[in-house]
Amino acid sequence: MRRHRRSEGFNLAFLDIMSCGLGAVVLVFMLVKHDVVTSTSETDLLAKEVQQLELTQEELGQTLAQLQIIARSREDTTAKLRARLARLEQSLLEKKMSLARKKAQVAALKNDISKRPIAHKEDLVEADMGGEENYLMGLKIQGDRIAVLLDASASMTDETLINIIKRKNGSAADKKQGPKWFRTKKILRWILARVPKTSQIAVISYNSSVKFIGKANWMKLDSAALGAVYQELDRIIPQGATNLQKGLEAVSGKGVTDLYIITDGLPTVGESRYANLNPFSGCSSLLGKSATISGECRVKLFRQTLKDTSLGIVKVNVILLPIEGDPDAVNEYWGWAAGTGGLLISPAVNWP
């Protein structure tokens, strides 16, 4: 009986120990599992933070690249602005120097004019144009044998092309009443009023043909001669093309010392055989294939006209009136006149 009781007590104690051990093991497993879950969650958070930091780093890298591009662009712009500023400063300096030279030239010219002798009444032809206060600065009518070429083509009626076309299609009275033609006649009167009495003069109108104006081809001006010139001048109808070559041929070989030309542009027709000249292969109007002539062909025609016409040693002065569509006329006439020691003048609207 007693042995049996001891065995039961031993078994119970052993089971208690085993249960406690098992419970301890279970508790350890639970604690380990909890740490694993917690550790996994923290790893995920750290991974997300790393990913966010990488995105932020990428964005910052892109922003930095853009800022570098903007900085380089601004550096280029600054460099260009500095270069432009330097050019403007240089241009301003050159203009100041040019202005100073022109002021000196004007002062010298004024001084020269003040020293020139004043023409007396007896040295000039009597006319209805007033006194010497109407002189154009630098333009003096002089020479032993003077020729005046008067452009009487259709373009001399007006300044704008549309008005020229209207008058071209109008009556003879419309052409003669054109504002530019009225001004042209006033300019011729201004010139004739200042021709020295000792000079011989020829007044020639030119368009598609030429005509000497006055009682003789060459004459010394007096009141009767002036009256004859004015009467014929009032009968001229400005029409046709501009044939400068015919006008120059009319005075070529006549011993002209001074030539005055009143015109508004480069010639539109000539006398040469242009089909045989290579530079005119593209100028259809000069080859009889077109009714209009380009600005480039007018320049070629003008240069060929001077080449084909021998004037000898003649001082050429050109009074150039305005017209649309002939921008090269100023350069070409200026080069010609300057090469002979003469002047090109494009007078103000209110002159004479």
C-alpha cells in the first residue's frame, strides 16, 4: 500500500515538470514568432523609406541638371549681351567720330561759301525766278558750253506708280498738269536763270526721242531766247520711255564742258544691240519680249549706256526727282557724277 502511493506521487511531480517545460518551450516559440513579425514589419518600413529616398534623390538630380542647364543658358545670354553691348559702344563711338568729322566739314563748307564772291545781277540772265537766295548749296550753274538734258518720259508726270499709270492713260492735258512735271519745269527755269551770259547753252528733252528746245540748238541766253525756251517747254507732253542714250548722243562730240540732267530714274530703253550682249540675256524687255524692265536690268542698261556714249571730259550734275520702284538710281547717278567732279542732288519737295 505505501509503495503504491509513492509511485503516484513521483509520477505527478514528473508530469508537472514536463508540463512546465512544455509551457516554457511554447512561450519561447511565441516570443520568437512575435520578434519575427515585428522584424519583418520594420524591414518593410525601412525598405519603403529607402525607396522614397531614392525617388527623392532622383528628383533632386533632375532638378540639379535643369538648374545647370538654366545656368549655362544664362551665362551664354550674358556673354551675348556683353558682346552686343561692346558692339553698340563701338558703333556709338564711330558715329560720334563721324558726326565730329561732318561738323568739321560743314564748318569748312560754310567758311568756303562765305569767302565765295557773290554773283552780281549783270552776270545772270534775267528771268522770273527771283534772286540768288534760291541757290542750292553746292550747285552752281557754270561752264563755257552747258547742256541741259530734260527727262520728258511718262514717269516725269507724278511720283507714285499708280498716279503715273493714270496720267499715262489720260489726256495730253493730264500729262502736262502732273505735279512732278510742273516741278521739273520750275527746276529748268531755276537753272536757266543762273546761266552766265557768256556761256553757250543747249536745252534738250529726251524720252523715246530727243528734241532741242529754243530758237537754236546752241545759244547764248537773253530775254528773247528765254521766252522761246519757255514757250516750247509749255508745249512738251511728258510721255514714252526713258532713253538716256539718245540724250547723251545729242551732246556727244559737241564740246560740252558742263552737263546738267533733270530726271527721276535710270533709263528703260537704249540704242545698243542688247541681244548680242551676254549680260542682257535675262532682260526680256530689252530683247522685245516684255513691256516691263526690272531694276537689275535698268542698272545694266545705264552702265552700258555710259559705256557706249563718249562724252569726253564733262562735269556731270544730276538733279534726281523721286519715283517709286527705282532704288538703285541714286547710287548709279551719284557714282557717275562724282567720277566727273560733279554733284548728285535729290532736292526737298518744296524746292525750287
